[in-house]
Amino acid sequence: MVDGLLQVEGGRPLNGEITVRGAKNLVPKAMVAALLGTTPSVLHNVPLIRDVDVVSGLLSLHGVSVDYDQAEGVLRLDPSRVESAHMADIDAHAGSSRIPILFCGPLLHRLGEAFIPDLGGCRIGDRPIDFHLDILRAFGATVDKQPQGIRLTAPDGLRGTVIDLPYPSVGATEQTLLTAVRAEGLTELRGAAVEPEIMDLVDVLQKMGAIISVDTDRTIHVEGVDELVGYNHRALPDRIETASWASAALATHGDVFVHGAHQSDMTTFLNIFRKVGGAFDVREDGIRFYHPGGDLKSIVVETNVHPGFMTDWQQPLVVALTQAEGLSIVHETVYENRFGFTGALRKMGATIQVYRECLGGTACRFGQRNFYHSAVISGPTPLHGADIVVPDLRGGFSHLIAALAAEGTSHVEGVNLIDRGYEHFMSKLAALDADVTRLA
Ligand code: EPZ
């Protein structure tokens, strides 16, 4: 069954205005946080994306009433009747997202038990959850791996602990925060992720009554409290979607104004965007990204945890780099297998070679193992239309950008995957004067 098929007539600049709403990598976590409150929560700037549906479904299964006003982007959550969900029902949501793993702490606090289905998420690496399970055990939970998922119990409650993260994992940091805020006593998390989405989750939890501090050395301290109440919060804008549209503007010689974009979340991206030859204007209500004319310049870029260049920014940028003069190098240090999308770009005429070595930067975790995690892009190469299949969320959007930049007709299959993280992307493409038709 074709999971969404588009016909794209490429070679036209994207010109116009779009609006980006709340960050896909914050909103579902703030929804889970509402479980910890004894009173209702309200979340603003919520986009209509698949991950919000998935978490709404899981919350409803546990007795949380969820009301979403799509037009307003307002989500109302009432956790006052939380109860255990039936395992078969939860299993129905298996494989659709990684967010369920973050239900563990809140459900253990509320119910003393939790069942988590097998996780989904993009196939961009092994995506282990060993950090998560070690963290939950450190708080005092018992973890029992079963055929359909993981069953956890904490009959004696959860107690604050000291956690040393081997890598600044976003998910593991969220796991710790969502568990520590109601655990008994103090928790110290060393080597934490400090992405803007993490700091927004800290704001949400602090509004609920939590006591959290973040030190300059990535150590987070949490004092457990006896009760948390509902929050009223406006989610920060999606800096990944914003960067995707910015790269699309560059790759198609276009001019795109992104309503809602925040400069401060995107400093490193904006520096790279400018070094490649893109131009941007920061305004009160968003950022204008455009190709100012002239040649794009090749660069060396290494992905890293915040405040470095985000791993989710590299796929859309690589498409623009196929149009830059000379050799660009991208060293992906966060995920081991995040260049799968380059196969389709080569099919469209790009010259991209991937390597096992750590190229262009410092040695990373993947250097001595068998992962093709560095790419060299030689440009400029004219791209021509082709029939391509979407591999994952961010790679899929990059395929769309490539099809929009290529001369001629492309068919892009599997685009329903893009709905997971890009709200109304078809109407946004129409607003940007793209010639795209949905065939299935
Ligand atoms: C979050 O994934 C985001 N997803 C990702 O965005 C993002 O790329 C990533 O953080 C890094 O910023 C969501 O927030 C839903 P990690 P997460 O734990 O939390 C290793 C997108 O398209 N690791 O920071 O799963 C892991 O293998 C997605 O929006 C372990 O080894 O990422 C990876 O190498 C893609 N064991 C590294 O840490 C663990 O238990 C970073 O992963 C957990 C992680």
C-alpha cells in the first residue's frame, strides 16, 4: 500500500509566507508532563502532527481527557481520572513513536505501575533505550521486558538518585526530569542534554510546582515535591521545521518568511546558513530566509548536541549543499546511520560519497565502528526529477526539497511519514507556489 504519493514539478523557487507552530520535540513531552498534575493543563501553539495524535491516544487510554482545538492550536488535558490502560489497547499504539517510553515515570508515580509498547520512531540508528531503563532502575523501579513491551512497577515509590549520562541524550534527560520531579528527595543528573526543547520542558515542570536548576556544566538538580498542579504554557516554535523551510528556500533560489521562528533557538543554524551563502532577516514575528543570488559556498559542518549544529538540521542542508561550489563535508556525530536519504539524491544527479571515517572534525563514537556517518558533497550538480521513496521523517522532507529543486517531474512515495513532524506541509507548499499534486 502506497503510504502517500506526490507528483512534484521541480525547478521553481519557493516564494511566500508560512507559519510554524510548536516544536514536535517538545509538545508531546509537555503532554506527558500533564499526567503528573492533579489539576488540568492547557498547552498553546500545538501543531496538528501525528505525534500529537499518538500521545493523545495513549493519554486517553489512561483516563486523561484530551481536547484539541486545531484552529486555535490549544490542547486541554485533564488528568484527574488517571487509571491503568488495558495492555492490548496500548499495544495498538506500538511502533508509532518513541514518546511512550516517557510515560514510565509519571505512570509509576500515579499508579505504581506502567506498561510500555515496543517503540517506533525513525530508523536512523539503533535507537536503544538502555539509558532510560538504567535511569528508571536507579529511581527504584523494577523493569521487566516482555514480548510485546516493557512492564514496570514501583510498589515502594520512587526515590531521588544520582545519574551520570554516558551521552547528553535528549530522551534520557526528559526521562529523568519527568521522574525526578515527584520522586522523594534530591536527584542530580550529570551530562544532561540542554536543548531549547529541554529548557522549555523545565519551564513547564516549574510552572507545575517543580524545583529544578540547570548548571553551566550540564548538571541538573531536582528537588522532589509532593504535589504538582496543571500548567498553562505556550510551546516554543519548531526550530527543525523552520530550518527545513530555510534550506528549501536556499536549494530552490527562493524567498520564504517563516512566521513564529525564534532566532535564539537557531543561532548555530543561522551562522551555517550565512556561511553557505544564504541570507536571512530576523523580524518581530518570524525570520525571512532567502537566496540572495551568487554562488553557494561549500563548507565543513559537524553535528552535535546543543548548542552545536543539530543532527536534524543536516539532512535538509545537504540538499542545498549539492548546489554549492566545491566540496562540503558533513560529519554526523549524534546518530550512526543518518545518511540513508543521500541514495535518492545521487539518483537525482547529486555527487555524494559517504565514509566510515570521522571526516572534517573531531573523532566521535562511531569512528572505529562500521557506520557510514561522514559525507562529502561535491557541487554544484544539477538535480533532475526521479521516482523516490521517503526513508524517514527528516530524510523524507529532504527528498521533497530535492524534488522541488530538481528540473522536471519527481514522484515522492511514502510522504504520509512527513505528517509526523510537518504540520499541513501540503498547504504550506501551495502557499509557497510549489507545483505539487497528491496522487495517493
Ligand atoms: C530526540 O531523540 C529527538 N526526538 C530527535 O529528533 C533528535 O534528533 C534527538 O533527540 C537529538 O537531538 C524527539 O525528541 C522525539 P537522544 P532521542 O536520546 O531523545 C543514544 C526528529 O526527527 N542513546 O538524544 O531519541 C542514541 O542512540 C527526531 O525530530 C543511547 O545510546 O535522541 C543516539 O546515538 C530524530 N541510549 C544518541 O544517544 C539511550 O537510551 C542521541 O539520542 C538513548 C539514546
